[in-house]
Amino acid sequence: MPELPEMEAWRRQLDEPVAAFPVAKAGPAHIATLKTFDPPLAMLEGRRFRGAERRGKRLLFPTDDGEVVLLVHLMTAGRLRFVPAGDAAPKSPAFRLEFAGGAQLVLTESGRKKRAGVWLLTPDAAEVELAHLGPEPLGLGPERLGEILHGESRRLHALLRNQHLIAGIGRAWANEILHAAKLSPYALSSDLDDEEVARLAAAIDAELERGLELREHGASDEQTYRVHRGLGEPCHVCGTPLAQVDFEEHTIYYCPTCQTGGRVLKDRRLSRLLR
């Protein structure tokens, strides 16, 4: 799933192009992708976007007259692409906008399940739609992060992925961040001391900034991730083979030496966990 580094890289890439020309045609949109019907998509036609904005893992495109906001959530398999005039575009995207002059903004989604979503909202409705999201992770700092960590007891990997608590981190960057912070994915947030909180806050900033820089330069997953999807690969810090724990909906990757004191976390499917 695209997370803050990927979404922010796309936002920066889209910011100027989407504001260059007014929308000539809005749609079509797959019935499962378009989540709203009022205001109608046609309301975008003739209007110009102010640019691209981001909140957590969502992209927002407000019109420059302040009337409506196009909100896009790519979920796991969605991809958003600006296609310059004259370039080949996907024939049947999940969602399409065509600008005056011929450029297009297209959303595609691999796989049979259509989970990505597009909303056209008034600014007030957009604010309500995003109200459940926690603060942005970049620049959060040890003090605010400590309040979140000690507010309730959760395992660190799950807490970092909880968009209600911190908006923008998902499975991949939780793996990268916790490795950089030298913290177990199963450590309880309420147990962290001040030094560990500070380490985690620094790792959040360092890893997300590293990821953003790489994604802006077009780096692939293999060039970007150092831990995520690295089962059996040597840890780039100590050389220990990376391990994983499988869950039904996600997989945790970690280094037993750097993060768990040499202990291996057993797969939940085996019914036992070694902490």
C-alpha cells in the first residue's frame, strides 16, 4: 500500500500539472471506485484545481474557487498517474479526468477487487471525512509521540499503522522505522522509556525522509526497502538473516539481533509467540 513517502512524492509530482488547465471532462468512474454522487462529478468540469494536497495516505485536489475537493484514497493496489497530452493512457481506468489541452489524470487498480476510492466533497464534508485521522508523523517529536505511545498500550507495529493515532505509516514503513529504532515490533507502547521514545521519533523522521527522497528519484521497492520483504536477506546493520511473522492481512519483517535481542518471534499461525 502506498504510504507517506510514496503519497507525498506523488503529491509533489502532481501539484503543478493538475493546476495547469481546467477540467474538460470528469469521468467515467468505476461504480465501485466513485464513493459519492452529490455533488456530481460534472461539477468539476470547467473548474481548475488549486494543486495537489495530502493528508495521511490520501490525496486531495481542491478547486481554486473553493467549491469542491476531489479526494483519492489508493488503498493497496491503486495508482494515480498524470498522462501528458498525446501520451498513451489506460483504456479502462477506474477513474479518469481529462483536462483542457488533452492531458489526463487516471486512477488504475490492479486485481479484481476495487478498493481504491474517489470522493467529490464540499470542503466541510472533506474535513469531516478526514477528521478521524491522527497527526502527521513527520516532525511529530518525542513529546507528542510519547503522549500517543503512553495513551494506551499497543504493540508498536500495530500502533504505527493505526491511522487514528498517526496518519501516513503502513506495514512497510513500520518495518523500516522499527528496525532503525532497534525496537521489537511486539514491544508495548506503554513500556517505552524516554530514550526509546526519542529513538523512535528520530527513526520516524529519518526513515520517512529517506523514503521520500528515494521515491522522488524514482527508486523501486528493492532500492528503497532495507527490511520490508527481506526475509532471509542479511540485515544491513549486523548481517543477521531477516525474519518475518505472518498474519492474515499483513507480514512483519524484523532483525532478531537488532530488534529482539536474538529472540525469534514465532508465526502467529503456529499459535505461540516468543517475545
